[in-house]
Amino acid sequence: MQVNEATIGYNGVKTKSPWDWLITDVFLETKPKWVIQIGTKDKYAVLFSASILKKIDRDLSVITVVKDAKNLPQKSNVRYIEGNLLDSSVLDSINKMIHPRDKVMVILEDGLRQHPIVEIQTYAPLVTEGCYLILGEEVAAFAGKHMEFEPDWTPTKPQVYLRKPFSRAF
């Protein structure tokens, strides 16, 4: 690890904020096959996630929904799906990419402004056991309604992390 002014290098990928460092830690912990990343205002977050995932394992990828995929940077492990993130055709496309044994994590960022609770309710079921649903601001109304997730946050985490617990056999 290298430390230069406000940039930390980890495994050849530059991180610039606490969010970058924390998301890297979550990726290393869970090693999700798919990260569904929704609500990014620019594509930096998606490209950063893709870079980290590729360093961990070249088979790990990011899925993101965009209105127009033209002129977006291409990476081998980024799948752009064009459309409205609540359209059934978009969800069908995502579900076709995911195999039943794949580990899936969902990041719903602060760019969710139209229907955040509906978006959370739509994408939360895609999270697999032991992985995270990471939310921006829109947590209070959601957390109490979806108890299949356990809060997993500390004062040092800028976002709210909800982990889908492993099934318990009794």
C-alpha cells in the first residue's frame, strides 16, 4: 500500500475517498460475482468498482443501468444495460446474467431521486446471503420494513451497509 497526499494506492488501484477504501474492503470480504451498481451520477464509481473487482478476480463484474450507453468507457467486466431501472425488461436482463449460485451485491447510490423506496424494494431481493445492500441516504423508511437484512454500519462508514444474513439451520 502506498500513501501519497490524498491518494491511497491499493493493489495498483488508486483510491481517493473513504468510500473508495470501504467499498474495496467489502469487495475483498465478500468477493461478489456481480455488483449491481445503480444511481451513479457519473461513471467513475462504476469504473472504480470494476477495477477493484478485476484485481480481486478477473471473473467479477459490475452491472449498471444507464439511459444511453453510447460514449461510455468500455471495460471487459462492466455490463451496461440501457433503459429505465424499474422497467421489467431491464430486470429481466439482469436476472438472465445472474446464475443461482452467483454471489450478488447491490449498491444503490445517492443518485436515486425519483422513487428511492421502490428502487430499493426492486433491487434488494437480488442480494444473496452474506453479501451487502449498500444504500445512500434513503435508509430510514426501508430498514424497518426489510428485516431479512441486518444493519452493519459503524460511524466510520459513510453509507449504510445492510447485510443479508446466512440462513440458519436449526
